[in-house]
Amino acid sequence: MIINRREFMKSAGIGLGSVAWPEGATRQDTEKFDPLNEKGRHPILDRDFPYVFIDSCMQAWPDARYQDAHRHGVTVYAVTAWDPHLAVDRALEGLMGWHLVARMNPGLEVVTSADVIPRLKEQGRAGLLLASQCGDFIHNHIHRLEAFYRLGLRMLIPAYSAANQICGGCLDVSDGGLTALGRTVVRECNRIGLLLDGSHLGRRSSLEIIERSEHPIIFSHSGVRSLSENPRNIDDDQIRACAAKGGVIGLSPWGPMVMKSGVDRRPTLDDFIDHIDFVAQTLGSTLNIGVGTDMSLGTYPDHARNPWGMPEYRDVTGRYDRFVTDNIRSPRRMVEGFSNYAEARNLVVRLKSRGYHDEDVRSILGGNYSRVFKQVWK
């Protein structure tokens, strides 16, 4: 049975944001706009966000306003290029669809080199970084990695929460680590320059990938398990191992991964910054921290249910569904104060008020990812 992402993660949808826009943001579609039930339409900034902002994980859907995507303050969107678990033909169709989106919207460009990121910022445009959240499309045909890389794929999560032919997933009942095929996948990604992503992987699998990889890897959208006991979050060993190889831990303001253990309220921006603080204090610097929002452009779809029953994966959102909201498109699925792209300004203000320097902010928002892209991509 094949379960796509919409079915697999019932709580993976995010909506827009807040009634009071941050300074420098304006509403769009004023007559139709409902900030309490927004479906992925973000405020347009009336002046550019002053930082290079690389969002290392997000989704975009057919009804997104792609003509405005460069006006939300994001320099690079690492867009999920296709639903996990798809066969190679549908994965290819999904990948190529983003080239079409970029061709039809002058404000967008597919990013295949780190060198283009400063130019995009200068031009007031945005990049689409094509990322796969699952390696099932590879099957046992390693040449597909190079083919997809040549077509623009730049990040790969080998398994999407469940075990597959490559490695274990974080929600499955066991984590056997890398398979023989998985070891070959790591070696081939290193050879061609495809950046490996440990999010959604089992703990052992991610650590083995870090150990075997010649290049840094990232966690594009994760949280700190020491603060929030969520199976999607990563522990101190994973954080240290990733940083020791020069990688980046992309922390996510997605509510279920920020909601602290034993707490039954919606988490706040300060709760999210507690995750940044924890990683910074654990590592002694901000040089291995990024942001992966897991937000969306356009309407996150409803999730179908399999009438024959779903596998008994570890629970990611149950407590959040009960105590905050189970509406996958609600802004309350994100932390209060950072539930849309315009509110990245709030993040900057709060980071500085908590003692982070401007250099730290620039590193966290985009500098660290830019460094890793330059090091890994070929």
C-alpha cells in the first residue's frame, strides 16, 4: 500500500498568520482576506526584508499566488518538489513542474547554485530550491540520483518517516539504520553534490549518514527533543554530530514540534527561540543553525483517510490536536508570533532582544545554509 504525504501526515498543513501585521507588511486581497482561516496567502511586504532568508522546508500548492512569492521576504524557498512515496514518473513530473512555475513568473528562479542567491536578493526576486522529502523514487536505480540532480534537485531526505529500501524513518517501530542500498545512496549523493537531509529519518539512520558522508548534511525542519519530546525532533547527539561535520540544524516554528513536554497551550515565538538558544548553547555558536518553517504557499489540501486502516506510526500531533487545534490550515498550527513569512521580522526583533548580534541573525536566516550549499553542490 502506498501512502502519500497528504495521507501520511494528517497534521502537516500550515496556514497564514495573524490579524495584526508586523511593521512593513500589508494585507492582500483585502475584501476576501480572512486572517483567521487563511489558506497560504502571505502578507506582501511594502519594503524588502533586510536579510537573506533561506527557508529550508516549505510546500506550495496549485492555488498559490506565485506572482507574489518574491514579495514575502523570502530569498529562497526549499520547496517540496513532489509528494513522498511517488514512483519515478510522477516524481519527475513534480520536479519539472517547478521549472514551469519559474518560467511563468518573472519573480522566481530555480536555484541550482549558491552563487545566484546574492543576485536574487539584489534583484528583489526569490529562488525555488527543489527538494525531495523521500527517496522512494530511486528504487534500486542509483543513476536516477544524477539524472534528477541534473534536472535541478538539490536536497534529498532518503526516507519519509517510515522505513524504506534506503534507511529507517523516525515514526516507524524500528530503525535499522542504512541498508546496503542506503550506503550506496550516500556515496552517490556525495559524488554528484546532492545535499542530504536527516529530517524525518530514524535516529540511527541519520547518525550513520552523518558518519559516512564526506560532506555536511542538514536537518531541514526539526526541533530539539530535549525541549519537546516529539518523535520528529532530534536529540543532542544528532545535533552535535551534524554540527561536527559542518552541517546545519534547521529549526521549525511548526507548533507540534515546539510545544514543550507537559504543556497544553499554543507555543509562542519565544518558545521557538528557546530551541535556537538550546542549540546555540549546546554548540557554543550560531554557525550551525537555520530556519525551516514548514509553512506553505497556497491551500494545504485535506488529507484522505484509508478505509482499510493506517499503519500504527508514532504520534506527532495528537497532543497539539487536542489542546490547540487540529485544523491543518489554521495559523495556530504555527507558533504565535511567527505564523507567516512577514512575521520573520518578529523573529529578528526577539533574537536581538535576547542578545543575538546582527551577524548571528544573518547566519541563522541564511548565511549558514549558503555556506553549506557552496561546499556541497557541484
